[in-house]
Amino acid sequence: MEEMTTLWGVGRRKNAVARVRILPGKGKIMVNKKLMDTYFLGHEALKIKLTAPLELTKTINKFNVYVNVRGGGISGQSGAIRHGLSRALAQLDEKTKKILRKEGFLTRDPRMVERKKPGQPKARKKFQFSKR
């Protein structure tokens, strides 16, 4: 691997957008200027989901990750960070890209919340029908 300066990746999930920056370092992950453990306090599954690309490529303690994430909820933000982190790591080399592609980390999840329809309480739920 040649000298690396900064790698960028943009990830999206639901309504969340994450801008991820990777620098050589000791494995520190900062989300919105807070440590990952502080930002995702009590959400161990989301932390595991977020660090999956680093674990898979065996680069967990080689890079410092800095993330700015906006929009959506905490689960969507975690997915957006994973997507952006995978995109940034894919720039390292072709072997890493193939590993991430095989696991599906480079594919954006297209599922979005369905819009609410007029005359209904939610997207698909209907008001109770009364014949009389």
C-alpha cells in the first residue's frame, strides 16, 4: 500500500447522509465530534454494524475515522456510516473493494419510508369502514 493521505466516502441510508474521512491512525472513530461509544451509547448492535467493514478488511487499528452524519434516525445513520466507510475503504485497493462488494457493503439500500396518502391515517392504514 502506497503513502495514503485522506480517503473520503459518502454513505446514504433512509434519510441519513454520512460524510466519512479516513486517515492513518490507531483506530479512533469520531462521529459528529464525539467518540463512537458516546454517540451510539447503549446501541451495541449499531456499533458492530458500523465497524463491520473495518473488521472484514482487517484494518480496525490502522485508520482513524472521522464522520459527519445528518438526517434520519440513529439506525439509518449507522447504516449510512457503514456505507460511507466501505466506499472510502474501497479506494485502498482492488482486493479490498472485492471483499466489500461480496458482503454487499458498497450497495446503497434503496428502501425508504413510504409517503402518507391523503384521506388515510398512515401510508397504507385506512380509517375504519362503517356501513351505517
